[in-house]
Amino acid sequence: MCKKGYDIAGRNVFKDIGVPNAEEHLVETQCVYQPDISKMVRREFRQFSVERLLRFLVKLDQDVEIAVHPRRDRQNAATLHIS
């Protein structure tokens, strides 16, 4: 019977080789590797529709709620609040 001469790597190569802050390095690498994320990190949002940005939030396990209410204060202009 032949014994394996290698180890199976985990999902984070930085952790496997003992790099400090391995999770941060993995996230940074994934951001650079994926053009859409890289553009968002550089705050280049023009190519993304609002719907696409909202879908990104959902994929990041965030609830998105959009509420529309009648304007209560008729003396001031309607407002947009994002929190």
C-alpha cells in the first residue's frame, strides 16, 4: 500500500502556510481576483444598477427593505433616507 506524499489544503492558503491575519489576506485576494468587487472597493459604482447593488447585499446575508411613505411635512421637499 502506497502512502500519500502530500497534504490536502484548506480553503485558505494563507492560513495553511501560517500567515498572520490569514482571513484578511484571503478577502483582499478575492477582491482583487473578482473585478466587480475590486471596482466596488475602489468606489467605482457607475457600472452597477441599484438592483444589482441590492442583490450583492442580499448575497452578503443582509436584509434589504425599501419603504415608501406619503410626505408628512408639506412645507419641505420630500427626502431620501438610506441607513
